[in-house]
Amino acid sequence: MSLWWWARKRSYTLFILRELSSVFVAWFVLFTLLTVWSVARGEERYEQFLDFASNPLVVALNVLALAFLLFHTVTWFNLTPKAMPVKVRGRRVPSTVVIAAQWLGFVVVSAFVVWLVVS
């Protein structure tokens, strides 16, 4: 089997990219933990972390990670109705309703976080 078997079909490519996105999810978790750790260590450590975070390579990595995280989120929301069919009164809830409910929850939680930060 060729090393590039996944590049032959769009669905295979999207599958591999989705699996690869987990690496960027892990990077964002690590980056967030490093941020919290540096804040807890005091102002000097936080300033050092900000210097590290402002490095053009780190900024580029974070932009790339954000793109992969958005891809990961969209594909996860689209896969949920297939992985976990929801039934109400013995009837399957349409996939579009499940996906829309997830996006609604995402928007509500995001708006709440923005409100917490801005207030």
C-alpha cells in the first residue's frame, strides 16, 4: 500500500486531516497550561512567556492550530449524529437538529465567556 493512500479520495484526506488536528488540540492545551503556569509563577515569568508567545514562529503555529481546531470542531459537530443517534419517543432526531443544537450551545457558551471577559 502506498504511503499516500489517503490522498486518493477526498473523504480519506479529510479523515487524515481530522486525525492530525488532534495534535493541534494538544498544542492548544499545552499552550493554555503554560499560560496559566506562567501567570501563577509571577509577573516576571508571565513577561517571559509573553516574549515567547510573541515569537513569529509561535504566532504562526497558533494561527495554524486555530485553523485546525476550527476544522476539528466543525467535523466533530457533523459526525456527532452518526456516532450518537438521538432518539425521542422512539423516533430518531434529524441530524440537522442535533448539529444546530450543538452550534447553539457553542454560541451561548462563547457569548457567556465573552460577557465574563468584557464585564
